Amino acid sequence: MNLNILAYVLYLGIMIFIIVYVGRLFYRNGRVFIMSLFKGDATQTDHLNNILLLAYYLFNIGYAFVKLRFWTSVTDTEILVSSLGTNLGILILILAVTHYFNMAMIFYLSKRHKIIIHH
């Protein structure tokens, strides 16, 4: 079996699992933060949360597939493990940065929202 194909299958399987798992986790736990921005309006919160989850899936799964185009040729197991580790690490780093950016935006919007209400 071609090691490139094995690398692609392992990479996509692991990444899709991680992306879906983390997406569901953020979707479930992030609802509280979004709800505070919409003053308890569950309908608006759920709509925005669904849009954020869809955008998250499209962005990250799309990136995972695009990353395959720039994959180095895998000729032995050492390169296979190295390629998997590097590419998985980069995508997990992107997930973390995206999450912290979103949390910072929610924090900023909630602070701004409180300042506008008090004035």
C-alpha cells in the first residue's frame, strides 16, 4: 500500500474526529456565553450558535483537505509519523487560536454591551 494514501486516511480520520468533537464541545458549552450577549433570547442564541458551528466545520475541514495538496511525499514510516505529527499539530494550533480569538471577541462584545447599557 502506498504510504501517502495511508497518511491521508489517518490524517483525515483523526482530524475530522478532532474537529467534530471539539466543535460539539464548543457548541454545547459556548451557548452560555452567547446567551449572555443576547440577554437570554434562546432563539437568537441558537441561530448564531448554529451559524458559528457550521462556519467552524467548513473552515477547519476545508483546511484539512486543502492541506493534503501540499503534503510531502511519504516514503517510509519515519516520514509518515513526522508528517502526521506536523500536520495534526498545525491544525490543532489553528483550532486553539481560533477558539481563543472567538472567546476574546465574546468577552469584548460583552464588555462593550455592558458599557452601552450603563450610559
